[in-house]
Amino acid sequence: MDHVWFRGNYSSWADARRDSTGYDAPTILEKVRSATLSVIAGQAACERDSVTFDRVEYSLPLLASLLYVATRSRNAVHVLDFGGSLGSSYWQNRKFLEHLESVRWSIVEQPHFVDVGKAEIANEVLHFYRSIDDCLVAGRPNLVLLSGVLQALEHPYDVFATILAQRIPFVILDRTQFFVADLSDRLTVERVHPAIYDASYPSWFFNLRRFHRFVEQSEYRIIEEFDSWERWEVDGDAAQNKCVLLEHVEDRRR
């Protein structure tokens, strides 16, 4: 059973939003909350997109990138996890991070996620904030993580530019959707199988060449680009999730 599928080629976010329920649907938070608490209680190995698993299904490109950042940063990772839910990526990778000298994982999320995160999930490593500015006031990260989030934003390149303007040493984009062929960015609606939860939301598929040009015009360079395990078909057009590791040029020279 495919757990999600994508349809459409919408001309505006408003049109796609009218044809979907949105990421702020209450059922999403409750499913993610329940799954995350199962992981914390040791009843599940990990959670991804509100689904629990008996064994951790690693994103190996993400894990390799996290450890690369640690080796370049005096054995420390201080993560700003933008759109990081209730800590999915942290809980999945914590076994490989526990030996590091310093780990801080700060999630920037929607207010209702932050409220639950602070009340039920936060610990000495995991913290929750409503904005990038709030997170930066609390401490300077050495890494920004965007896992499956860029495609969920109304203005993804504007937000990406804002993040890059912070000049944080490393940026990782994981589970980010790109067309295999040289097709224009396309706005679709992603529909989740009701067996998981009944929800749908706007979702972008990106042109890889445009993304490369955007990075080339920034102060960052691509260190590595991996294919993730997830592949899609959108109205007959093939797409591939990717993990991309970026490093600020000043840090690259050191």
C-alpha cells in the first residue's frame, strides 16, 4: 500500500490549499504525539511521519552528514531542526550522537507542536521554539536541518534564503523532492492514506538545476548530494528524494 500520493499542477498555493486540509490539521499532531511517546517509552524503535517502526529505518545520507559535521566541529552537533516535528530525526539518530562531546537539538515548529514538545517531549538535549529568531537567541547552532520540509512551504526559496542568510556553518536538506527530468517546479497536493491519518497538504516538487543555481549564487557550496530511498511518480513524471549537504564557504576554507 502506498502511504502517500501526489496529484495536480496548481497555479497558486491558495488553490492547492483549498484542495487540501493542511499541515495544521489536529489529527496530524495527535498521531505524531502518540507515536513519539511510544518511542520515548521504548515501545517503538523510531517514528517517521507519525508511523512507528520496530527497527530504526535510517536515512543513511543524513546520518553520514551529521557525523561529517561533528568531525568538522570539534565533535559537536548543535542542530536547528526547522520543521522537525516532535524530534523524529533526533530520535532516529541519537544512538550515533550520544558519544559526541556536545549535542543540542533545537526544533522550530508550528505553535501547537511547540506547546506539546515543551510540555511532553523536551529534555536536556531536545528543545522547541516557535521561530528561528527565538532559537538563535537561545544558542548558536552549527547546523540547520530541513528534513522533508522545504517542499511543504508556500515560498520555499524565500525561507531557504532567510536560513542561508544566518551564515550557519552547515545546512542539510534531507528527503527533499526533485524531478528526475529537467521539469519546472510543480505545486501538487500530497494525500496521505487514511490508514495513517486523513489529511492532505500542498507539496512542491523542485527542478534540480534551479536549486543548484540558487546554491551557487549563495555563500554556500554543496559538499555532497545523495539520492534518498524515496522515489515518486507525479502524473507520470519521475521524482527522487535527495539529501544535500551544504557548507558555508568561509568554514570550507578552514
